[in-house]
Amino acid sequence: MARELSIDALVGWINFTFMSTAQIKELALSLPDRERADLAQALWESLDSSFFPVSEEFLVELERRDKKISSGEVSCHTHEEVMAKARRVLGC
């Protein structure tokens, strides 16, 4: 069964197909946080794994770190926390 598109959806699709990457980026950055996060995740997951070649050693290290975090053996800190501590230590 063919999917029917409304005129508005069709015009939107046509406009989107003729947008530059810069225009798409500008539009995407204007989305609310949750929608930007969803879009970012979808884009990231759409990349072919060969786009970011990783060594077996790196994958093993990632698994080791993930297990430590998941078990509670180590705790994580946000970027803001790390930067605040660095500023305190450096006296900035």
C-alpha cells in the first residue's frame, strides 16, 4: 500500500532536499534540547562502524571501564565538575 503524503509534507520534503548542510544544521540547532538529543543519537547510530575504526585494545579498554562504572567501583563526573575542579586547582 502506497503511503500518501499531504501537500504540506511534500513541500516540506522538497524544501528539505534542497537545503544546504549549513541550513540543515541551523534548523537542527533550533530544535528543543530533547529533539536535538534524539536527532544526534539517530545520526550517530546511522554512521557505519568503519567510519570510526577502533583497535581491539581500545574495545577491551572500553569494556573494562564500562564494567567499573556499572559496578560502582568508580564514579563519573560531568564536564562542568571536571572544569570547575581544574579551575580551582589552577587558580583560574
